[in-house]
Amino acid sequence: MDSEPVFCPLTPVPYPPSGRLVQAAAEWLGRLSPGPAQKLTMQAVAGTELCTHFFPESPTDRLLSLSKHSVWSFQLDDLLESGELGGPAEAATVLLALVRIMEAPEAGLLGDLPLAVACADVARDLWSWASPVQMDRFTATFREWMDGFIWESALRERQDDVSLNTYMAMRVLAAGSANAVAMACMAVGLELPARQWHDPAVVAAREAAMAVAVLDNDRYSRAKSVESGDEAPDVVDVILRRNPDLCPEQALTEAVAIRDRVMALYLRLSAGLRRDADEALLTYLRCLDLLITGNLDFGATCLRYVDPTAPSAGLPWSDKPSDSTPGPVPIPAFAWWWDHVDR
């Protein structure tokens, strides 16, 4: 049973209402990329509630625009999981074409495929109000996201017994976490200067926040995935496969410990950056904080991911980590982040 408190000393903010956004997004998706009514509604609810939780301080007009992208991405995720886009090779051709459509909505790729038509509409909408720098970062991280999908699909087809390092590197990409960071900046009108965006300590903080969100998502969605028979592995499954002597509860404890150590690192990185931060960097770090807290609240309540009767749906928050080991976690892809603590 999952009963370990969630380590998060950050304070969430009130979330804006999502009712009108859900209705508008559902009507939009149903018009451009129709599907079963119940599924469209579920995609609209998940997409809009994700945005209200992730970007709670966004103006309403931007929130609707970003919600359309999020709702569309949930439809894409469902099509991939159902196999409707074909095997890994077939799906890859669609995903990479969608990247180009997001960069250039008039590219004319994929014909009248509803998914592509809706993608082009999302792109035109975003390009109409976001700055060129914001869209450059949005499209770059969208490409990373689609690359992650392709990587995940290829690993699943090969049925590789992947290492924890490979899984986490892939999972952070396939979850679209970096794209959410770019969207968070767009939501509040932030254009972080390049010298700060690419600063190694800032990158480490961003990637640590993304990893925390992914590990939280794996934890919250596990109960429902097990119940539904979902074959996609999560971090607990990966730990179990590499450590057959562990029971599921022990593997979960190890996964939570890794997550808490990364969370503790994020807090240290963020504190170090805040000491000499200007207004733009402070706003950026606040965006990362809100992504972490918003993801926790979204993951604990969204029916797409969580069985509301499962114990993990109501876990309390704590200001103390389950594991306070200060050094890097046993994931080489993450270890370099610790080099930038207290710089």
C-alpha cells in the first residue's frame, strides 16, 4: 500500500475555474478532430484542468489557447496508446510531421488527417500571440517530446529490459515536461534571456523539476495502471525488473526516495539561483514551483490517471524527505545536476 507522504514544502496557489474552458476546448476538438463524445469530454477535462493547475496565473485568453494544445496532446497520446497511428515506424512519420506542422502550420503535411488539422490550428493560434523567442523554445521542446514518444515506442516494441537510467532519460522526454516549462513561460509572458535559459544551473533546476513531475506522475498513475492492466512500465516496474529480490512495496519506497532526493536538490538549486536573481529569473523559478505543485494536485484528482478510491489519491504532503542522502541519485543522466549546487 502506498502511504508515504509526498515531500513538497512548496505552497500551491488557488486554481482558476475550468468549466467554461472545458466546454470551449471540447467544442473546438470535436469540430476539428472528432471522436467518441465521451472520450472527447475526458480529453477536454484532462487538458484544461492540467493547464489551470500548471499555469494558474495565466490570463484567461492565453489559458484557453494553451488548453487547446493540451487537449489535443491528450488525444494524440490516446491514439498512440491504442495503436491507431500504427507501429513505431508508422507513428514516427506522423509525429515528426506534426513537429514540422507546429513550426510551420501551413506546411500542408499529413493531408486532411484530423489530428494534423487540429495541430495546425493550435500552432496558428499560438504563433498569433506568443513571441518568436517563446515559440522557438516551445517548438524545440515539442520536438523533444515527440522524440521521446518515438524512443518510448521503440523500447516497448523491442521489449528491452531497460536500465533505470535509460528509463528516466526517456520518460522525462516522453512526458512532455520540457514543453510544459516553455508553455509556463508563455502563460505569464516571460521571455527569459538566453544567457539565463542556457545557464547550467538553471538547466539543472529545470530538469530536476521535470524529473520530480515525472516521478510524481508515475506514482499517482500506478494504482490505476495496475487495475486496468496497462502494460506500459513505470519507475516501480523498472526497479523491480532490475532487482527481482524486491517486493513492489520496497521498489515503491526506493522510487519515492529517488524522487525526494531530486526534489531536495531542486530546492537547493532554486535557493542558490534566487540569491542573485533578477525579476525574470525569479518569475521563471516561480513557474517551476507552480508546475511541481500543480502537477501534484492535478495528478491526485484527474480521473485520467488516478483511481480516486486508491490510497495514493489522498496522500498528505510533508516538508521532510523520505531520504535525505545529499549526493547524486544512482541515475547517471541526472548526476551532473549536483555539480551546480551552491555554485
